[in-house]
Amino acid sequence: LCNVDACKCSGDQIKDVECRLPGKPINFDHQYNIPKEVRSLAVYLDSFTRLTVHHGFFRGNAINRILILGPREDSRNHVEFMQNALEGNTAPNLSIEIINCETVVLKNGTFHGEIKLNITKCGNTLIDDSALSQTSFHGVFDTIRDLRMKPHALNGGKESKVLIRNSYIQRLENIVKTMKEIRVVNSIINEIATNAFDFADSLSIVFERTRIGKIEPEAFTNRLLCDTMRIVECNITTISRQAIAGCGCTTVSIEQNTIRTIEDKGISVSAVRANISYNRIERAGRQWLTVREFSNLEVNNNSYGQFGAMDIQGKDQSSHCEFIRNSITQADGGSLRLPQNCIVKNVYFRKQCTCDDKWLVALNISSLNKMMDVSYCSTDETLKHCFNSSLVKLTTFKREICGDAKTIDCMKTQNEPKHEGNFIKPGDFDKRDGRNNVIYYISGGVVLFIVLCLLIGFLIVFVRKRGNRHDRTELITPTPEHSHHSAERVPKSTRIFTPEDQIIINQTLDKMKLKYPAEKYDQVFNNTQKLFNGSLTESEKVLTIGEIVGTLSKCENSGEDFVAFTDILYKHLAPKDNNQNDPVYAEPNLIVSNDDDRNTQLDLNHIYAEPHSVQQPLLNNEYAFPVDRNTESGLYTEPVVSSREPQRKLISPYAIGGTNVPEPPERATPPNLPDVLSQSTPSSSATPSVTQGKVQRLANEFANNPNFHITRSPRSNRTIPKYTIPTSKGQSSSKDGSIERDHSGAFGLQKKNSASSDHSGGSDITVKMDDVIDYADA
């Protein structure tokens, strides 16, 4: 071993070996030879060293100290002693220290002879069955994160001692058959298993400042014989029925503990001296304490929530028994049945003082007068100031309150000794115990579930109402009076990029990243991401696309890099149309406003209303807006009559009122117009015999306005079909092949010598309603 690179030996006649092992698996086995002169072996581990000590590593050695030390921080190493690993080392009182290791494993029969074992500041420590069975040892397990000991793991000799300190034990099994002392200090034990202490002889069993979850039935059996059993300053949740089941000890001391529940017949010992003092016991069941054959028993200065009866039997009449300064919140019937020779003093009851003694008699006291003289009951706030104490001796209360005197001499009672009990609140020891918490949890869960359901229902109703308002907003085209406010209520854009669009955009961005400055690429990239998110309003979307196009225009390029990209952006400006395959023509809303120059202005933004799905119902105000915004008469008024309303006498569906609109300059040749606005075009030399109607004037306005000649909708980007003057098939039936026109009257043209009209109501061309009209876009 001295010739290994990681180890070095020092000294002449007595040598010390020091090894610094790297972070890899190392096996100490028969391939290494330890000089006979070596008395000390120190092994320093790396964070990731895995050291395994095998049988055959020690051969006729007398090493009396073995140190295995890991790093203080970030220790992930592993130390394992295989079966009979230390066989071959004959030194007496071998000291083994294992410090700062993540994992320590001691296999079956690891140690031999007399040893001192110290495992400190280690993570997981596993002691296998009978790992210490062939030795007499003193073991210290200090600051172990998880200490696991299999049954009979510490089965050493009668002189063996074990100290477990600052460690965690999930389940303490039957680890020994015989041991001089086992002591657990400042540790956590979830469970002390049945038969954990089932051995014949032990000098001392001590639990100090330890938190114990549960002591299972017969964890301390009647086979256990010990000199001392001490449970001091511990926090115990449950001592099960017959957990300490008749073990025999010289001294039993249960002091300064907080115990949640001691079940019926939980503690039963045969002891010479027993001391149950300064404990807080929330629930003490029936016969929670049984002490037999005692010579001295002290049950003093305890606080009980629910107090059950005890079973106390002294060795003889000379046995000493005390029951002094105990505070009882709720005493069960027969709970104060004590031996005749037991000294009882200052028993504090939380029960309100009354003149009725029945509750005290129910406690099975041997002498009522004697018990009343040593018992104290609670008073209300008024008597508390008079007696100078919240507790009053029963005899004093009977004398001052229950007597014939009508007044109380508070000056006299002020001299009474002051007593204060250390009571447990009734809610801390309710008989239902944990079931209360379960009910509270279930009730809280139900309430929370109801609240969540109501909240979810409210959100669903809110979202649906909001969606209905959104649909309503899309269905109704804003009228000119409030159209300038509609931009504030524009919903966010719902148009998305297709996968093909995203591929083109990504390719363009890749080219731009390679060929153009980084700041321009970042600006285009960030704005493109905003469009991808789909959270922009229409106005924000337009501004964002404008910034992208503006940045691209500043880049010097051949004109081919951004063509497809900009085309996608321009198409993205058009609003989404879900019903292009089934358009419904809507009458245009025409706005004629008179300025100071008396020039007619037309709102071209509403020449062709966006098509709606045929499934959508027409609203009452679809065709109810007059062209000239004159409330006296409506140019295009097509009322929607409800079946539930009474029938009214209505005027013609298309009532053209007399309005005064200044006539624009005449146009020689009118453009193609819808038949509603179309008027028969006379020859250039012809002069109309009567004044033109309002419809004709509006048609001329459109003809003279160059902005009207558009080929695509400014909103949907769809091609607008041309509307030509339809040719009525009815005209060909005239004998002379001509039709005379009369421009007199607001209703347009009529057939000559006709007493009735086949006029359809919306055009200057008079045709029969049954005639088929050929439109240019049909």
C-alpha cells in the first residue's frame, strides 16, 4: 500500500499510512498489502470516491485507528464495508471514524473484537443485520440524515453502548438482544416498532429531547428488564395501548414531556421508583398508567386535558405515593381512585365552582371532606377579583358563597393563598381527536369547491356575454353619427399567418440576418413577432406593418429579397372574411353633406357594405338611414315588419322624398352603376323635359367623382363587380320598338297610356316584375 501513488507511509518502527483517493471506484482488498508496523490508517476521499473494503485487506495487522474522511461540502462519496471486512486486524479497542460521507453501508459481520465506532455527519447510513454481532462496541451515530438499522443490527455484547444524536430514524426495529445502554438524544423517530425493546437485560434506556411519532403496542415488552428507563423532554404523538407492557425497571422517569395521547392501558410498569412529573398530557385514557410493586411513586405538577383513572398498587403500606399540584381540565369518573396512603395536595380543576358536590363524588374519592380541602375550582371574573385568584379552594367557596351569608367579605378572602392552574384548553383534547381535523378539512374542501364552481360559472357567463356583444358589434355596421367612435371599440385582429406564410417570413428573416445590419434585422424581427402573437388591434397592426415596410425600404437590396414578405404583409392588412363564398349584397349608405361651398361630399368608405352571412338576420335599422341625413323623409326606407306587431298602412317600400341637393355639373356619359342608381342616359343632344330626380342627381355625383371608380373593396380586398343597366326583355314586345319616357313625377318612368304601373320600386327602368333581368356580373 505504501507504493501506491495515492498513499504514503511515514515513520520507522511505527508507521502511519495516509491515502488521498481520487473520485472513482476504489477497492481495498487482497491485492494490497499493509505493512505489519502500521498502526494508523487515514483515508481522505474525494467528492465522488466509491471506497469498498473487502475481506482480506487486513492480514495479521494491529491497526488501532482507522479514519475515513470526506470533504465538508458537496460530498457524494460512498463507503462500504463488506462481510468480515475487518477480520484479520487483531488490535484491541480499534477506533473507527467515518466522517462527512454521503453513504455508509456496514454489511453482515463487518466488525470483530472490541471497537469504538463513530459515524458523524453522514447522509444515508445503512447497518445490515448482525453487522456488529461479533463485537463488543461503543457506537456513536451523530448527525445522520437517515439512519436505517435492520433487526439485530446492533446485536453486540452485554457491554455494548449506543448513542444516537441529532439523527433521523424512520422506524426503530428490534435492533439488539442485549445491550448495556442505548441513548437517543435530540433526534426524530417516526415509529418505535413492536418488540423494538424485547431483550432480557439492559442497564439504561434513555430518550431525551426526541420527537416520537408513535410507540406501537408492545414496543417495550414484559421481557424487558432494565435498571433505568427515562423519557425526558420528548414530544410524543401517541403511546398506543400496551405500548409499555409490563416491563420491569428499577427506576422509571417520565418527565417534562408533551404527549398528545396515551391510550387505554398505555403505560404499565413494575418499578421500584416511578416519577411522572411536569408533563403535558392532552388525553389520558382509562388506566393510562399502571404501576405495580412500587416503593416510591410521584405523580406531580402535570397538566391533563382529559384525565382517566390510574391503576396504582404499592408494594406494601410503607410505599410512598404523591399526587400533588396537578391541573385537570376534564376528569373522568373514578379517575381519582388512589391508595389510602397516597398524599394528595393542590388538585386544580378547570370546572366552574358550584355548590353541588356530585361531580366531586363521581371521581371515587375515598374521603369527600379530605378531597374538598385540597381541591380548587375555577371562578368567574367577578369572584376572581374578590378572591385574588382564578382558583378557589372548594371549602372556601362553600363557606363564602354557599353559606347563609348574603354578602362576601372580599377583604378577608384577599388573604387566601393565590393559586393558578396550568390548564389545557378543551379543544386540544376533543374525544374525536383527529376526526375533527378531517371534518374541518372536508368542510373546507366543500366550501372551496362551491366557491370555485361559482367563480367558474361567473366567468363563463361573463365570457359569453362579452362574446355576444362582440358578435353584435360585428353584425351592425356603424351609422355615420357614431362611426368616428368605432375605432375605439375595434376588436383585436383574428387573422393568423398560414404555415406557408411563416416559412416565407422565416426565410426572409434568415436572409436579412446574413446580409443586412443587425439593428435593422432586430427591428424587423421584433415587429414580426408582435404580428405572430396576434394580440394587436387593427390600428396597432397597421402601424407595426408600416414600421416593418419602412425598415425594409431603407435596406439596399436587389428587390427580390422582400417581395414575397411584403406581399404577405399587405394581404395581412385586409380584414378576415368568413363568408366570401356566400356574399349578400347590402344597400350602400350614402352620405351627402353640405359644406360652406354647397358642394356635395360622399362618404366613399361605405359605398359597398361588407357582405354578411345569409344566416344572420337583418336588423331593424339595416335600410333605415336616409341618403341626405334628412329626418323628414327617407330615401331608402325598407321597414322590417314583425309578425307580432299590428299591421300598419305603409307607404311605398322606396319613398323618395323631396330634398334640396345642389345639382353638380352634368356628365356626358354616366358610368356603370347599380340599377338602383342607374338612369337611362339620353343622347348628348337630348335635353330632359323635366327637372332631374334626386336619384339621378346622386348617380351623376358618382359619375363625376373619380374616387368612385375602384375595382376592389378597401376593406375585404375583393373584386367589385361592374353593374350595368339591365336590358328588359319586356321592351322587345313593343310594336313600334320604342318606349316613350315621362320624367314627371317622383316615381320615375311610366308606360304611355297605362293606367297602372309595373314599377319595381327601385330603378328608373320600368320592367315587369316577372321579367328576368340579366346583370353583367351574373
